[in-house]
Amino acid sequence: AISAEFETAFFVREAILDRMRWGAPPGFAEGADYGRLPAAYAADLPGRRAAPVPVAVRTLDPRVFGLWGQGFGSFGQARSDGNAASLSRQTSGFVLGADVRVEGGFRLGVAGGYTATSLDTAGRLQSGSIESGFGGLYGSYERGPVSLRLGAVYADNAARLTRTVAFAGFADTPSARTGGSTIQGFGEIGYKLFLGGAALPVGEDAAPVPVALSYIEPFVGGAVVAIGRDRFTETGGIAALTGFARDYDLGAATAGVRAQTSFDLGLGAPVSAHGLLGYRRAFGDVVPTALLAFGATGPAFLTAGIPIDRDALVAEAGLDLRVSAAATLGIAYTGQVGSRAEDHAVKGNFTYRF
């Protein structure tokens, strides 16, 4: 259950980071200052025509508020380490958010949502479900090619776990309901290297202004995840367990590169393609343990669950279609693969700016 909650936290923070990474309409930096554009004015006495005098003006994207949402569904598995049994997991959920852009290159926002994860071992000898409602804050800052993105999320978790105990002359199916929480803080910093652009028309007689449409962005990021599990008591026969409250502190550091480009498929709407490839290193309580006892008075003992991969490859690829000047729809794949565990997800998102 702990390893599944850690991976669920990954999809939640990736949804919020997606908003800050890919939030702009294809081909335009959201809220960007497009620089000094050519213009001209003329003034003289009535009846006389003066030659236009060239000046420079600054143009900003006027949309400062954004509403967005992302839904995702994933499947994954973690193979046995010789101690805990192999595990399959499926997660679905959604995130809704709203943000505002303020002067100076800052964006501030709030987000919330819901996730549901089901997990089971081979033959469903053990199975469970974890439901979470969460809320969080995020913000970003951009100055030239440098981008800084930060966020924090609190999730309340409710889990139901069932296991089968069977050996000669004995069978039991203990089950438990328990609560807990997941608190995570995360951030990343990137540096954009612009590769190409297009011409932004600014008037019939003015020269077009180049706007960058393609870039690559090396980045480094990190996350700290604190998972708390409440005390629980299983219902069942003599094999029922009591579990003591326990906290797990985990972290992840990621380094990689992302890229984005825009193009026109002749549909009358710009299309943006983006991708990400990185390496994730997990640390902390990567082998979750539980302190258990038979019944309410039995001696306590420690048992270990499915380990979390210390090293994993993370990847993302997606397409966004700007269906109007204010709205964007997109679809993407994201996943992470390690030596023992892997998760793959499909995500759909929308953004509306005003």
C-alpha cells in the first residue's frame, strides 16, 4: 500500500507540473512579453502630412486567468524481491486547477482532485483499494530562459485491505480499513534553449516579429513525500493483525530534458508536440515496513513490503491542440520504468484562459 501511495503521488505532482510546463498556447509563451514591435505615428498641422516616425511598443498576452483540468488512468506492476509478493496496481483520477498571472513573470494557483488506486497480488490472495482527496498550491516564475516551478499538496487517504491466509486445516480472510495522509512538496528549475521560431504578424505595413516555437529545456527537480498510516485492527479470526501507526519519509530527485515544438497540420488550429526524458533517483524509506502484532496483545514484529525502485527512467510525450484563442485540448503518455517496477499512464487535459 505504501509503495502504491508513493507512485500515486507521482501522478498528482506531474499533473500540476504539466500545467506550469506546458500551460501556454502552442507557439506562444503564456503572458509573454513579445518585445518591442515596430509601429509608427504621424502628427502635424491640419492639411500637412508628416513622415511617420518609427517607435517601439511592447505587446503582452492579455489573458491573465487560467482554468485547467487533467484526467489520467494508469496501470503498473512491481515484481517480487523474494520477500513481498508481486503487486499489480491501477490508478485513475483527476486534477482541477485555477491560476492567475501577476506582474514580474509570476504565476500563482490552486489545485485539487481525487484518485482511486486498486492493488492486488497474484491470484488475488491480497487485494486492496486506496481513495484520496487532495488539495494544493503551486507557483512558477519565469525570467528569460530560466523557469522555476514549485508546489505542495496534501492528500487524505482511505484504504481497505484484504488478505487470504490458508494452510493445512486453516483458512481466514482478515480485512482492515485504515486512514492516513500524503504530504508532498516539489519543485524544479529549467533553462530553455530556443531552436526555431515563426513570424508573428503585427500589421499590414510592419515587419513580422519572430516568436520562438521550438525549444529544449534541461531541468533538475526534486520532491519530498511524507506518508502517514494510522493504526488499524483487522477483522477476522486468530490470524487478524493489529497495525501500529507509522510514518514514511521518501524523496525523489529527477534530472532530464524536455522539448516542445509547434506546427500546423492544415486544420486551422496550431498543434504543439512535447516530450520529456529523465532519470529519477528515490531515497529514504524505499523499503516500507509495518509494525504488526497478532490480536491486541500479541508480541510485535516487523515486516517489509514491496520496495520502491531507487532508479527509474521517466518519460512523457503529448500533443496539444489550440481549439480557440483561449482554449487548448491535449492528450499525453507518461510513465516510469525501473528494474523491478513500472507504471504507464494516459492523460487528457484542457486549459481555458481569459
